[in-house]
Amino acid sequence: MVDAGSVRVRFSNSVLQEALRLAPKEILLASRDGRHDVRVPGGRPYVTSDGAGVNVWDLDTGERRGSTQRDLADLTRVADALDVVDAVWPMAVAGDVPAEVHGLVEAVTVFENTSKHVQHETTSRKDAEGNVEIAAAIAGGREELRRRPILSSVQCPVSPLILEAGSSEGLIVLARAGVPVVPISMVLMGGSSPVDPSSALVVSTAENLASLCLAQAAAREAPVIFSVCSGPIDMRTGSFASAAPEAGLLSAAAVDMARHYGFPCLVAGFVSDADSPGTQAGAEKLASGLVSMLAGADLVSGLGALESDSCMSLEQLVIDADLAEFAREMLDPFRVAAETVQLDLLSRLGPAGNYLKEKSTLTRFREAIWMPRLFSREGYAPGRDLGEPRLRAAAKARATRLRKEHVPAPLDKDVREAAWSVVERAGRA
């Protein structure tokens, strides 16, 4: 029902219930190589990089500066190399290309540098049409894209309770193309909702359900992922406190709401408000990631970001990969079976037995014990870097090596040319 006087749209309960009935309960986020497909729900939390940073920490100079297309390519290539990253957002805005095509440039750049699923954002009908055309060229046609969507798209409502025209028109295009839509609600407690978490959750849920109704009106059984990345305003600075404990609680509550309504969810995690890699970033990222994972989120987004998701760092990205692996290991139940309990070995060695030299220890320790790539367990040694300097040096070295050495699966020449031709036509329009 549309109230022209107040410019409000109200969805009846019957419309909402029909939209909920039509919404797919399981969604495929396909990869272009078929080896990194993600199905949600999938029985475990999947992890994505963060996206749309307008600044980066330059790995070579240590300078904080505006992001470029080259930064986006480097960040994507490293994310592609990290096993723990299941899907990739365009992590940095291509600030050095014309504004009217930067979204399409970002799409092609990411597809060129990863074979994993790509989760982008569109803000207009034209942008959505271009993204669909690019993804279809890479997937092998529009029907193949519908069957195996290698692209999903974030369509953010404008809190509180606004479905902006351009984003809504883009959502309709994407829904009709079979591209999964992720209406991320980013409510600011005390700014775009009343200050309490319960009210922010109501607003976030309403924005998601309205987006769901719009998607189902555009195309029956359109895939939609319930998504909340909300949190409080820091009342001292006015900034978004993405890693506040209240933000974590909202993410956990959003998982419950998604389960209540019966469809998959994406929430924030491994996020930080710190301005650079360090103790604050590590504490906030692990805490927020664990909360979202323990709540049962299908997708957790945040790797590589600092400053409330506005600044990206290759160094932080590889640190976050260790943090995400750490969190997953804590959630992964250990296996109880004859070959893991090894009663015969316990009986043979008995009291005071030494298991270090046993063959089973050698053959099984990599499965039984998580081995960090960056975190140190070596203890103090004179002359060696300690604490954060050592960790940051190790992270920089690993990020530098992956950026230089990792070669993502290339696009075929004709496919690449077809994708870039979409950008060229958009630039001439």
C-alpha cells in the first residue's frame, strides 16, 4: 500500500508471508572455476573480505592514501591466495578512474584477479545492468549466470527505512537476472534508529524484509540474503563504532532473525575501528568475528579493513586470515574415533609415555593442531623483534610475497575483452 502523502510504502502481512514463502532457503554463490563454490547455509561460517574502502595503507611506503584500481587488483589477488577467504568483495574503490564507470571497472578488475565468488555493490539500474552483462560474459551467458551465479550484489537501504530509487532499480535488475541480492542494513544506533540495540534490530529487520518483498515482486524466487552490519555511533566522535560490543550483539541477533524467517544471512565480523594494524585491531577483529561465528552466521564479512571499514590494508588482510582460521578452529568440533583416541597406543605406552616420537604424532599433527602462519609461539630471544613489530614485519613479508607470486586463474582472452567492452560502452554513453 502506497501513501503518496507521506511517501510511505506499507507491505501487508499477506505480501510479506508470500515473499518469505517464495524466497530460496538455500543459495549458491558460485565461483568461476567451480572449486570455490559456497552454498549458504552450509553448516559452517564462510568468510569474505570487506569492501569499498576509499583509503589504503600502502604496503611499500607505509603511507595512508586514497585507493586506486591497482590497489584493488593487489588486494583481490592476495585475497584469492588466502584459503580462508571464501568470497571476495571489491575491497578498494578505484578512485583513479572516472566516477561514472568505477563500479564496472571494479567488477572486471576483481573477476580478473580471483576465481572465487564476487560480491559487488550497485547503486543504479545502469550500474546493475552493466554488472549483470559483465558477469554473464564471464559465466558463459545469462542462463548460465542464473544457474551458477558467480556474482552477488550488496544493495544497501538508506537507514532509517528508505529504499533509495537507484539502488532499488538496481535490485530489480539483479533479481530478474537471478543474481543473489544482499540488502545490508547499516543502522546507526542513536543516529538512524533510537539508541537501544532492540530498536536498531527492528529497523534493520524492516529494511531487510522490505527489500525481500521488492525482490520477490520483481522476480519470484529471487535469491536474497538477510544482512545486518549495524552498530552504535561513538557519542564522543560521531563516528560509526563498527567493532563496539553492541555491533556484535546486533550481528548475533540478526542471525537469529534470519533463522526465524528462514533464509541465509551475512553479518559483520573481524571488523575494527583502529586506524592501523595493532593490538586494538586484533582484539576487536577476533572478538567480533567469534561472536558472529558462534551465533551461526552463514557469511561473515570484514577481512582486510580498518577504520570502520573505510581503509584497507594488505598487511591487515593476511593478519585477519590467521584470525579467521583461529576462530574457525575453535568452532570446529574435534573428531572422536578409533584413529584419533588411539586406545591401543595409550595402553602400549601407559603411564609416563612419550608420544612425540610416535608415527601417529608425525602423521596426524597437522590435522590435530592448528599452525599459525604469522603469530609467534617461540618466546623471547635477544635481538629479535618483539610483539607488534615482529607480527607486522611477518605480515608485510607474507603480503608482499603473495602479491608478487600468486597468479590467479586467468580469464580467457575473448571473455576478458567482452567484459572490458561493457566498461568501454558505459564510458561512451
